Amino acid sequence: MDILFPRNDYLREKLKDDPGKVLFTDVYGPQVPRQHWNDRGTFTKQGLYCMMPDGTYLGARFAGTRVEEIHTMLTEATNRWKELVRERGLNPKPVPNMKAFSEWQQQESSDGLFLELHYRDLPRAETKDARGRVVGESWNRSTFKFSKEEMTGLVTAGDDWQEIESPLMDRLIREQFKDIVYGQSPRWSEDAVKSVAMKMRRLSSEGGRMVIGYTGKVELDSGSHRFAPEILGKAVWNGERFTAFEWVAIGPRSGGTKYNFRERDEGEAPMGISLVLADGK
């Protein structure tokens, strides 16, 4: 979005004549209803936007929209596109299956460990936070990939608990154990990682399949925000790759960052993160 709608003076000057930026801000933008364009005075237009190649408005929703509303918007945008195709006598062609994109999914599914993460506030005494949002109703998602080498660091054949190498966990924890339920947050700094204690052991082994258990605790504290989850999980290893992977990290979070929208909800409250194989990959 910083290319289509630059949010700082440097990028706005650098990209002022960029065709993509001009198409989005000067041609498409003025057609978008204000409530779907985020007219709150902030330099962000994160959301879902539908347009034709010439910038004709088809539909839009700013970030934070419910799945059902997005489905409605996409349906309406598709119907509007079909109407304009008939009105203008257009002859649209299928979207080409570019080689670069066709190979991406195959690479992700065969090389290393590709995880999908989900973030959600967990039940607390109040059903709504101080901003009036229903606790647990909003959630966010991210993805993360271990390389082949990193992936094997999560495998053990021992029945006793074994420490997981901290460098292996460092990237996952610093990049992904963030409070992004409502927005975005930067990776944790090295200084913010106060403690990491992760262990694994073999739970069972049969027919070439090994079930591995995981447990641990993490404390992250930047001074302005904090998250201290306990981690529990298991995975199935077939000798070459993981065929199942389920972790959950649950613990108290507090404070906030610039764009994670925790204003008036910065007190300590429980948050959970689930980690599973992305789309069964």
C-alpha cells in the first residue's frame, strides 16, 4: 500500500508521478465512497479495492471489514463489471497463469515448513473492551516459513525432553509473536526478548510416523508493550517432513504499538495465537 498510497513525505514526493500511484489516488480514489476510503485523516488505505484497468470504481472496503461484507462487496463488484463489459462492448480475456505465480505454491508446499498463524483476544471479565469492540470477535492471520534446515531443528527422536535451539525459535518469536489482532506491529527487537524456554520430545512412533510434543514459555517486553505466552503443541513427522503441526501460544498481553489499535485497551488481557500447517501444506 505504500506504493499505491504512500504514507510519508519522502515516498509521496518520490512516487508522485508513478502510474500506479496516480491511478489509485487520482483516478480511482475520488470515486470511492468516503466511508470505504478511510477519511479519518490518517495516511493509510489498507483494505480491499476493486477497479477496472482504467481505474473505474467497482467496489471497496477499508480494513477491518467482516468476511460476509467482503463477500457481498465482491459479488456486487463482479456484477458491476459484467454490466460495464456489456455497456462498453468489451471482450475480456482470462487472467493469464503466470509461471512465476504457478510455481510459488509448489515451492512453498515442498520446501521447509509453511505455517499459518491466527491471532485472537481470549475471553476476559468484560465482553467488550474500552473501545466498545466485542472481545474475541476480531482476529487476524499471518504466515511463516521455516527453511528445510530450520525445520529439522523441530524434530527429535528422544523420549526425554530436549531443549530447542534458541536461534531456531528467535526468528519465529520475534517476527510472529506479536499483537496484531486489530492491526499491525513491528517485529520485536533483540532486547525485548527477555526469555525463551522451549522443549520437545517424542510422544509416540509407529509405521514411520513420529508424534512430537512441544512445551515452553516466552517473555517479550519492549517497555511499551508486552506478551508472555505459554506454548503447547504437537506435530507429526514422517521422516522427511511434517504432515501435521498444531501449536498454540496463550498468555497475557499489554500495552500497544503505533498501528495495532490498542488505544484504551492497553491493560493486561489474554491473547492467543494458533500455528498450523498452511492449507495442509
